[in-house]
Amino acid sequence: MKKVVIVSSSLARKSRSREVAKICMDTLAGNSEIVSDWIDLREINAPNFDDDEIFKSDAYRRCHKAVL
């Protein structure tokens, strides 16, 4: 089974790319051969990347688990 992670990375309130990402997610939901996951950077409390503390954060673990 294939795995696809859709990441919405725009922090803009009226992000058009986020809407396109939602359409992709809805389309993939109907495909039984693909497992899809959604990560919206507006919805997770991700710290700035610092090459040390980032690996201890729940947000990092959530993203890392999604792409494995």
C-alpha cells in the first residue's frame, strides 16, 4: 500500500494552497490503495528548527511518524 503525506505549510488565513491540499486529501480518501495523512503547520505547535531541541518536540515526532 502506498503512503502519501499532504503538508499544508502556508500560515496565511486565506491560503489557496491549503484549499487545494484539502481537495487532494479528499480525492485520496476514496482510494483504497493509498493511505493518506494530513499535516497542517497552522494546527501544530512546531518550534523553530534549531538542530537540537526540535527533536524533542511533539510536533517533530508527529511529522516524523507521518513520513515513515
